[in-house]
Amino acid sequence: MMMNFLAPMDLGPAGVLLFFTMVYVALFGICTFLVRIFVKITRKGEAKKRDYLYAAIIALGPLMLLMVQSFGSFSIWTVGLVILFEFLACFMLKKITSK
């Protein structure tokens, strides 16, 4: 609703920060729901703290793409770099939590 009625110039920096925060919270909720379903299907158990961290990392991907698109430099290379970042962040989380 915010995107349809207001321009970013009308909102100012605090409004843009509020918008991106609301988008991240919504994406985190959706990713948490999807991770819980995936955990129930694959492990037949409850979600752990690590699974919520994976959801937080995955939720950053679409938000980064939205930010890149707002800068006007959206291309296949940026999508590839965001996917690479997501992969590396999940890989790092796996290495840190496997100890």
C-alpha cells in the first residue's frame, strides 16, 4: 500500500527505512513458515535455532534484489551475485553451527 500511494521522495529516509524493515519482517515470516514445513517433511522434528537463522539469511535475498532494483542497476549479474551471497552465507552458517 505504501508503494502505491507515496513516492520515496515524499517519505524521506525514515520512511524508506520503515518500508524496508516492514518488507524484511514480512519476508522473514514467510521464510520461517517455509523452513518449518521443510523441517517437518525432511526431519520429522521441531525447528531449531539454526533453522530460524537460515530463514533470516534467505529473507535477505529478495530484500537485496528490491534494494538493487530501487538503485536502478538490476541485471542478471546482480541476481547471480545475490544468489552467490545467499549460498555463501548459508554455507558459513552450516560451518559455524556444525561444531
